[in-house]
Amino acid sequence: MNYENDPIMEKAAVSGNWLIAQIKKEAKATDSPFEAWDEWVLRQRFDGFEEEDLPHVVMTHNDSVRLVRSAIVRAKKSGYETVKVRTGLTLPTNWQAHYEVVYTTELPWMVSAVMQNAFFGNPLAGEEKPWNSDLVISDGVKKAAGWGVAGAIIASLFGG
């Protein structure tokens, strides 16, 4: 999408592209599949998909939500400056800045939905509550994420 005549949306596209680049970088760091098609999906309008593509779009969305969360945890553990957005959500300042631009401008790309659902709960994966980035701070807790919230809490209690 070309936003050359709209400086606000042009700035939003820059932030959207930054977020997509971070997702792609995290996929590589975690040996997760992330193809050109996935990147294409994240730049599309919400209503820009054919019905037969929807299962793959949902899979890209859910994988991207997981990668966003993983990248944020990795950045926090690396010592990036953070900002508390709300109780249970502390983000690296660079992630917060780009997300804020995408959110406030209502960038109509799929990456916007990925970011919303990464922070406020992913209904496409059956989540009903916001993600708590502050629970996921240690390797043990990260490994326990596969056990769900209860596993993460147990691991954090035992210093995992």
C-alpha cells in the first residue's frame, strides 16, 4: 500500500514495517517458519483475504502473536529500556513507540490485529484474558509457557 500523499499513514506504515521486521527477526532467532507469504499477510487489509485463505491467515496471525511475545521477552531480558503500559504489560520502549503509532493511526494491516491480540489476548487462539508480559521473565517460566498460565506461575514460584 502506498501512503505517499498521507504523511500520517506513511509514518504508520514505517512503524508497521518495523514491527513486521521484528517478527521476522524473532522467527529466525527461534527457528520458526516465516515465509514471504506470512510477511505479505501481515501487510494486508483485514478484509483483503479470500475465504479459502482464512485458515492460513489465522495460522500466520497466531504464529505472529507468539513471535511478538517472544521477541518482547527477549528484548526485555537483553536489557532494553522498558515502559509500563498497564498492570501486567511492560514493553521495550521501541516496541511501545511503534505499536502506539500503528494503534493511534488505525493502520489497516493485519499486523495491527496481531499486536492488539498479542497484548490484550488472542481470541483466535481461545485466549480470553490479556497477556501478562511480567510473568514471563525467566527461562523456566518461558519453558513452562507450554503448560499454560498455571505452569508459568508454578515455574516462577520455584525460580524457573
